[in-house]
Amino acid sequence: MKARLALVIMNTLESHYNPTFRLAKLLQKQGVKVTYAVPERYKAHIEAQGFDSVELGGFPFGLGFEKENREFEKSTDLYLDMLIDKISNRIYEDRKAKLTKIVEELQSSLILIDRWISTDFILLYPLMQKYSIKVAFIQPMLSTYRKQFSPPLFTPLLPDDKKAIQKAWKDFAWQGKITKIKQAIKYLGHHDSRKVRQKFKENGLPPKHQIQQDNLYHYTFAGIPEFILAPEELEFQPSEKRANQHYLGSMLCLDRKQTDIDERYETVLQDVARAQKPIIYCAFGTMHEKYIAQIIGFLQKLFAVFQQNLNWQLICTANKGVMAFFQHENLPNNIYLLSKVPQLDLLQKVDLFIHHGGLSSVKEALHFQVPTLVYPITPTYDTEGNAARIFYHRLGLRGEIDGDSPQMIAKKINELLTNPLYKQNLRTFKEKTDAKYTEERVLKLVEEQLKSKKL
């Protein structure tokens, strides 16, 4: 591979950074120096994994971040300040100045951009042309392109409901059009889509990289490789992948460094091992902050299940808000509430994993062949679609976080603990994907896609 220095620009979420570490380490093994552009708060996490980092503040343009930016600055007139920012292209100019400085200083020969902040490609295009920099998009979720036979990723639909699938895509398209119209009216014509297309022309992007119309989630550009950090086998079949899409498998970084582990973790492990009873692990990842009330409501039902089933053991992680709510509760001895655990270590020891459906948790459970019970929290993320795919492939079950009663939860837990079908399916899935997504194949695929691509 010709690239000797790779710059990685991801959406500022731990759930987007972590899935990239395996690919970054494979590049390192080929002599490529990998540097992440991240906000200050993520530098320690990135550097703990063995990568360099440079600070990148601000927001990508054209994706509606004006509100978040002004709220951070404690605006006293939010609408007026947002309108001024849109008219003046403030976020665009700030982002371009910061990324230009980073690229000029690093002289990177490869840039990997998170699909969810794809507009960075537009403002970086002149620099890529100037310095002959290769580029590819990284997709930390399953495919988001419009499909004929599969429902949108952010829905709970299964592929056998053709009418519902067609309606879901139509509704999704109409929602996008309505959002554009509302933005155009509210901000005097300065809506995001117009800005993106305007900057596409200003930065000299050619028609061969035209903005495509078959992805309703984010901006996509023709002719640019997209590496999906997941196995194609997890998709509904046929996967209907585009020519520029390349599945790299789960790409788990099994030696990922995790910090701030609850000091009681090792003691809890010893306790549950001595009990020799089924161990269930429950975690909701980075979803705690926004949905704390919903998570507390679910955990109250889940804890009631374990109070009635003392032969099951529960290890559950929770943030400070959830911990504070339950601190005065008299929980039974088979429930352990911890702040943070090393998930990759714990999954090797449990019999069942209950989670919200984040793709990282899905892939880690698949790797360790742990049946999952998925409770998506919100329909505005991919968790609904991930849960549907787990259910469809019989790798686990799903539930309704608000609707399932303790009795329903208990029934699903018992099914996953006692029916050998799920373990058999997990074993078959792992054998197939391990054989297909070898390190050699992934490196060859990435190299082939990058060596011949000219902007």
C-alpha cells in the first residue's frame, strides 16, 4: 500500500471510533502511520489504543449542527444566531480552516472519513487534488442505501412485509422533502441541502463524484469507496450492495484498551463464578444520557424478573444517574449493578447479553457466540434495524422496551437460555464469517480499492 500516513476523521462518538481500531491496526502493520482528528475529550482514548491524534474541534457543515454549536456557546437568541451562521457559512469556514491546517501539516496520503460526516469530503477535495491524497468512507453501521427488497435500517420491519417496506421508504423520502421545505422557509432559503450543493460546485468537484440520490440518511458521492465495518451476512438478503460498497467483516479490535472500569468488577466475577448459575449481562452503551428515564423504567421490570428468578444472575452497567436512582433499592444478591465493565472480557463468561442494539454490541456478541435479547430505545438510530436482523437470522430475540412486561421479558430470557437453536446459529454464523473475512482478504480489498482510485 502506497499510503504511509492515514488521517481518520470520524463522527464524535465512541461508538464510531471503536469500530475503526482494527482497520487502523491492520494499516499500522503495513507501515502506515495512523492519526485520528478528534475533539480534545477523545484524545486520551485514541492514544491509549496506540494511535496518534490531532485536535479537531467544531462541526461538519451542512448537517444541521448550527443549533448544537450555538447552544454550546450559550446563545441568547438561538434562531437569529443560527440564521446568521447559515448565511455567513460560519461552520463551513471554521471546519475548512481547521481541516486544511491539519492536512497541510500532516501531509497524509490517505484520508478515511466517517460516512455520517461525509460533507468533509467536499471541503477537503481541493487538498486531495493538490496532494494526490486517496480517500474512502468508513461506515460504522450497516448499509443505509435505499433497497428494493429490504426496509430502511432505522425501522423494525422484516423483509417479508413488502407493502410496509415500500411505504416506509416513501414516508422516509417525504419526511426529507418536508424537512427541506421547512428549513428553506425558516432560514430564508439557506437550508442545508442548498449549502452542500453550492459548496460542491465551489470546491470544483466533477460530475463523476456527483451527489447520489439513493441514500436518504446522508450525503453520498459517486465513485468513492465505502468500507462497511460489518459482515454482509448480517444484512437482509440479498444485500443489494452498491459497486462502491465493501464489507470488511466485524473488524473487532479484541485488545481494545478500556478505562474507568468499576473496581468491584473482579470481585463480582468471582462471586458469579462460584454460584455456577446462568449469567446475564445487560448494558445500554452510550445511550444512557439521553434516555435515562426510559432505561430506569426498563431496569425496574428487569430487576423484578431477577427477583422472581434467583437461579439467574444479572450483571448490569449503568451511568451515575441510573446508579443514583437505584442506590437505596434493596436489590437481591443475584443482581450486580456496576458503573463500567470490560465488555470484551465479560462477554466470554456470560450466557446471554441484553442490550439496545448498537452495532458494536451486536458484533461483539456474535464473535463470542452469545445469544442476545435486544431492546432498542429509539427509532431514530440503527438499533431498530439491527434488532430486526438479529431476530430474522435467529441469532437472538428482540422486545419493546416500554411495552414488554416482566413476564414477557422472563419468557424471552428463558427461551434464549434453553433453546439450543440460537447457539447453533451463532456457531454457524461465526464459522462462515471467520473464514470469509480474513486479515489478508481485508487488506487486499482495501489496497485494491485505493491504489487505482484517482480523484
